Amino acid sequence: MIVVRSRWLLPIADRPMLNGWVAIDRGRIAAAGRAGASLPMRDDAPLVDLGAYAVLPALVNAHVHLELSWLRGLVPRAERFTDWVPAMLQQRMTGAPGEDAVAAAVAAAIAQMRASGTGLVGEISNSLVTVDPLRRSTLEGVVFHEVVRLAADEADDVLDMALRAQEAQGVTGRFPVSLAPHAPYSVSPRLFQGLRAAQARTPFLPSSVHLAESPEEVELLDTGEGPWRQLLERLGAWDPAWTPPACSPVRYLEQMRVLGPSLLAVHAVQCTDEDLGVLRARGTTVVTCPRSNRYVGVGDPPAARFYRSGVAVAVGTDSLASNDDLNVFAELAALRHLAPAVPAATLLESATLVGARALGLETTAGTIEPGKPARLIAVALPPEVVDVEEYLVSGVTPDRVHWVEDLIADCGFADRA
Ligand SMILES: [Zn+2]
């Protein structure tokens, strides 16, 4: 056992503790407490005093597409989502590098996430090429196998293929593969129903959907017209038999009984207060990706309204096709800018416990509590920092982020019995 002490300990489940400590025993948290609280463990346990660091649980990136990492910098920022999407698809179709280059970009992205303090990931994948690299990494999380097809007569075949791929990859252990409908405008009602029935067989797995991202999505669902329809027609993905539900994206999924506590509703930029009330009532978690929203031209998410509505809010970076990096601390800074009145502690909870809960991993991650794995990071604090929580949502850069296990090893200790 080893006791680690630092200027600040942020258990997330409790207020920050000045000169707090955490006892780690064979990779698990044995105890944690405030300065002065007697250490409830063996007297001879070595004490590592980190000094001017803030120790907190590893961050959770609840929405990323690692398989798109090779697209970093290749798809320009856009004014409208219906301009960004075709540019991205064009790049994917004509500019894709070989398998090795894709794999190298995935590996670099995983390393980048680790270096910026991310421990848990909700990965969206079409090809499932990221499953093996994630299972080999130190990260934990879920791979959402994304299912896309608006043509109703192809729903059964598409679902069948997805189920076979899921079975081949497995639904247990590290990075189980779950099924995830892409979005209301790209999945037929029949496919939504099929997915719902399939997911009922794996109730322990979360699912995910891109929801209410762009104004064009809202227009399409309301009227069946607009730039999204034109784009789907151009892509050959439009189904003339599809009937617009003439309501908001959230109402549409509510009507189809897709919403529930195991669903991650990604983006929600266009949600009204009424929509947010529906998501809250269903226990659905909103995953906000403010930097990606800006990048693809859908506007800023109504972050202050998210929190005011009482809906659970997790944080994601989205992919490197629509973001400069995968640093969740940078995403928190964007969120802080959009919701200046929300307590920093609440934003930190979004990037830890709420994200872990959304991924179904709250019993093993998201807080510093006895029994959980010691998946902890330590952020080097500049001397002038007074409000540690505010500092942690101000845009911490990776050079300040360390893993507690690495710092312990650097001190010449090994965490052994
Ligand atoms: Zn996405």
C-alpha cells in the first residue's frame, strides 16, 4: 500500500480536500481523506507527497470517433453542417490512406487521450477497427457500433449484419461492442425498432445517438424538406417512402420509445426546454461536444439551459475530423465559456462521474472512493491558483497532466502489498 498526498484531492463524490490523501493498494483505492484525518492503514505504508498537484479521477470522453483520427486538419471548418458533412464524406471516400496509416492515427489518438488525462471513452465506430487497439490500451469504455440506413426495405439486412459483427466482437469485458443508431434522419423507423428489440437483449450496455445537432435536422424532421433532404438525395441515401414525423428530433425518438436511461443523446444543440425536459424525464444523458459544434457550423450548445433543465450532462470531444485535439480539459474550457454561471464543480462532475455513469462504469470509475480502481490523474498547479476547481475548467494543457501511477513509479515506489 502507498499513500499519496497532494495540495488538492478532488474525490468528485465530495468537496475538494486541501492537502488530502489517497491510499492505494494493489491498484485500488483503499481510502481517501482530508489533511489531519488519521490514516486508517498500516503505519509503514510509504507516503508520496506530490506537492503542488490536484489529484482527481481520470476524465471521461463520452463521445469520440477514433477511426476518423486520420482526418485531423483535412476537413475545413464550415458555416453549415450540410456543407461540412459532404466535405468529410468526400475526404473519407477519396482521401483515405492505407490501413496502416489509419491504425497509426488511431494509436496516436489513443496516446493523446491518455496524455491529456482521459481514462474512459465512448467510441463510435462504423468499421470496428478501433476495438482491438482500445482493448490493448490502458483505457476503458464502450465501442458503439454505429448503424446507418434510411431505406426501410434494407433495415432487416443492416440490423442482421450489425448483430453478427457485435457477436463476433463480444458484449462483455473491456470495450464491449454495443449497437447505436446514427441519427433520426439517417435511420428508418423500422431500423430503430429493430435496434430497440436487439438492445433489450443486452440491457447492461448503453447506446448512443446523434440527436438535434443541426437546424437542418430539425427542419427535415418537421417538414421533410431543406438542405438535409437535398444532401441525402445527392448521396443516394434518401427514402421517398420516409414520412417526416412533424415534430422535434427528441419528440420523434420519444414517440418511438428509443429514449431511456441507457441512451447517450449526443449534441442536443437544437433542443428546446421542452425537449430537455423529455430527456431528463427519460433519464437520458446529453453528451455535449461544444468545440465540434462550432467546427461543423451547428452553433453553440445551450449549455446553461442543459444544466438548468436538470438533465444529466456528459462531455465529449467528437472526432479529430471536427476538433483540433481530444483533450477533455480543453472541452471543459469551452463549456465553462458557454455556461459561466454553472459551478466549476458541476462541470468537473460532467467530465468524470456523469460520463462514467452514462457508459455504465460508475462502479469502477468517475470518483475517488474506496474499492474503485486507482485510475487517477495529477494536474500540476501553478503557484497562483486559488480556486482549484475553476483552474481545472480553464483549459489545462497536457504538459501539466500526469498519471498518479507514473508519479509513484518515478518516486521509486511500486504499489505492492
Ligand atoms: Zn459524433
